[in-house]
Amino acid sequence: MKKYWNLLLCSFLLVFTAACSGNSSDDEPEDETGELLLVSSAAYIENNGTDQAVFTVMKGKKDVTAEAKIYQKKGSSYDVLPSVSFSSKTQGDYSFFASYNNEMSPTITVMVTSGMLALPEDPQPDKFEGFKHRLLAVQATSLGCVYCPLMIAGLTEYAKLEDSKNTVLVAAHGIMDGDDMISEYSTGVLQALSLKAAPALLFNMRPSSEALGIYNSETPANVAARIQTTANDLLKTEANTGISAAVSGTEASGSIKVTAAVKVGKTGKYRICAWVVEDDIYATGQLNNYPTLETTYDFKHHSNVLRCISSTSPVTGVNLGGKTECKAGEKLKYSYEFSLKDMTVANLAKARVVFIVTQNESGSRYTVDNAVSCGLNSQVKFEYK
């Protein structure tokens, strides 16, 4: 009888243990549905052989790095990477992809840089006129703005036009709460430009009364046409300055270093500033008063998002060359270092720096004379008509 009870107790304990262990293993298993992605800890590394990009392979929400293979593309062939990290002493762009359970990830690129870039050579060093003219357009926007999708759609249509290449767009998120893309820098710019409502589009830091808004009966094509008309009118004025720039930065360095040279074609009071923007940020929750637009336009990926500015007071920048007045025929330098700790950047590979030269028009008002956009670890030459 005692044997019988012992056997019964053992059976009960086995069943109970199995049941308990089964419950513990069911704790929300990692979701393996979704795209296979290869993620790098750095988009840029220096060519010192020690700075590293460390890779992670994700299948949905599950980290499958240990079971996956990572490949480095070399022309039409590829090699298996011996570890999950990559470093190099040779400058260039390197491509990688991963495989897991017969699935291939999209290819990603890691750029190996040589540190601080020098300014590019001036193709016409003796020329101080006929500069390529670009406008700055600041878009006041917010995920909490129900009318902003129509402005976004209009800007999307405008971007398809050849004329749009002469406009540098910066999206300053603010006005309304509940938007992770809002920062002290974006709200500071909106306040400085007196943009108190969204959507609005203001060219060249002109008076806020000149900002373009939205009419409910408009179509995206109508909005784009109004933007084009305003831009073309402003471009009839010659730019008095030309801008050359170089931008360097890596995750490991913790900073973005910028340099610029500005050629002055007309004596006057000038300022300069640099703004960091980021493209292709995924953010849901855009309120929308025009639901039919969602079949044509993407309101989940946001570009030109303002992340940081070099000068907050004033936002029009610091005196060019440290001078109260700049003389025609001068070539003046500017440099600044952004700390990555001071801003939110989701993907450094999608970041750019916008250089803005402002000029004193009358009284204390400075408006934009010229602007250029330069990608990270890239250069922009002086451009002439």
C-alpha cells in the first residue's frame, strides 16, 4: 500500500512539474513574424581599424543573430562575415546582408570615412557673382494637426517638379503635443519665426504674415502650384553669397563636425547657421482630416525633420566671419561641432546638415540669402549658374 501511495505521489509530482514548466515557457514568446532585418550599430566608422560597426539580425521582434549568417557583398560575389562586427582601414562604402531560415534581409551600407573632411576645391576661385540660389522653406507641422496631411501631400507634389530642387525644406514639428519629433530646437525655430499655427510654410525666414496656409477646398496639386509660384517669385532675386560645405560624423565620435566657406558678392551684414535634419523617420499617429489622401500619400514616414540648430539666439545665426559687416570679394570660414547627445537622431545615415546664410534687410530683421544641404561625410562645392 505504501508503494502504491509513493507511486501515486511521484506521478502527481511529475504531472504538476510538467504543467508548471509548460506555463513558464509560454511567457510571451518573442514574435518572429515580420521582415528579416540586418541592423548596424553604426552607419559610419573611421578608417582606423578599431572603430567598429556591430551587427544584429532581427526576425520580427526576435534577435536571431546567433542562428543567422551575415554576408559582406564584394561586387557580384559575397563572403560570410567571420564575426558580428566590422572594421576597416580602407575608406569606402561596404554592403552587408543577412540570411536566416532561407530568408534574405535587405542590404545595408556602412561607410568607412577618413575623419574630418576638407572643403572641396572651388571650381571658379576668382568669381564672386552668379551664385546658384536656393531658398529655405520652414514647414510648421505636427502629428496632432488634422490639416497638415494636405500640406504634406502638396509638398510631395511640389517635390516632383524640377523647380523644387532650388528649395531646401526643413520640417519643424511643434504647435501641438503628442509628437516625438518635437524638440526644443523645432519649437524655438517656430517661436522665432512667429509660426503659431500648423500647417504653414514660410520661405526664407520672412515675416510670418507671408506664410502659406491651407484652404479646405484645395487639392495637393493646388497647394504645390501655390508653393511653386511663391518660390519662383523669390528666386528672381540674385543670391549675394555662395556656400561651400563639408560635414563629417560617426556614432563613435559622438559628434557631427561641419565646416563651410562663404563667398560674399555684395557688401552687407550677414549671419550663418547650420541645422541638422533627418529623413525617413517612421512615426504613426498622424491625425488626418483628408482620409482619402491616405491611398496616395505616405503619412507614416517623415523627412526633413529638424533635429538640432547651431544658433538658438538668434536662430538667424552668428555673424559671418565674426564680422559686423562683410565686404564684397571676401571668402569667410565657418565651423561648428554638434554633439549627438544634444539631439535625437534615429538613424545617422539619414541625417543631413542645412547651411543657411542670412542677410540684414532692414532694421534688425535678417532673412535668408542662400542655403545648401549637405549629407554626412559629404561635401558641397561652390555652385554657379
